[in-house]
Amino acid sequence: MSNENIRIFREKLNPPVARNPAESYLEPMEIETAFVCVFCFQVNDTLVDASGGPEQEYSEDCQVCCRPNYLRVSVHPSLREAHIEASIP
């Protein structure tokens, strides 16, 4: 076996490890965004779970008046953005 073949064999057995472990992190699953309450018109900061899919629907209470808002969420994971439309449940 030539030295080149031995080197290739060793590289396959022991693949190089990333120098900085932070370089191999997973994409964030939460996207920070906001919606306007349909009752009191206050802006509510919220986190959208991108693992829930590109189209989501759920209810979230306003942080100011505590009334429920029905949210339709469109997630764009490649852009790390989410668009929220709030309505009355």
C-alpha cells in the first residue's frame, strides 16, 4: 500500500472535526416577531416555533388586555421571518 493510500484510508477512518463546535449548531427554531391585538391595538412581541410548519394557526392572549387573538402565521424559515395576521376568534 502506498503512503497516499494509507493517508486516504486514515482520513476516512478519522474525519476532520470542526475546529469551533459553534460552527456546527442547528438553525434556530424560534423566530421573534410581533402582532397587533385586534381588541386594544397594542403591539405584542411573540416567538413563533418554525418547527410547526410553514402555515400555522393558533390562539394567543394579548399581553396588555389578556383577550384572545386568533393568529394565522406564515413562516419563511430560509429568511428567518414570520408574518402574523391577527383576528377575532
